[in-house]
Amino acid sequence: MAVFKNNGQLYGIQNICPHEGGQLCNGWIEGGEVVCPLHRYKFDLKTGACSTDPKLKVRVFKLVAQGDQFLLEG
């Protein structure tokens, strides 16, 4: 899992890009999407949908604040 902070909100998504296996944790955020560092495939932080290739998607994890820590829900 890779965790990103965007506009004060934390997002947890699958770390491995389904395109060619790049590590999304090494990517960057552009307009609410994480950009894979290998081939620049873009994945929405909220839905996991890929705007570069609509057939691809990453798993999204819900993070819940519990004090100064975060837990995975569901």
C-alpha cells in the first residue's frame, strides 16, 4: 500500500501499478491523481480509476483516523 496526502486528506492505494509493476509510492500527485514513475500512468486517489487506460484500476484503501494514528477500514 502507498499512502499519499493531497489537500490535507490521506489516501491509501495499491502500491504496484497494474500496467508494468512500477511502485506508485515513488510517484507524484497531479490533480488528484498519482502518476506512476515508470510510464506516467495516472490513478485517481479516491476511486483508483486510471485516466490513462480505462481498463486499469488500483485498489483503494479507506484510512480512518484514530488519535494520532490511522487504521485501515474494511
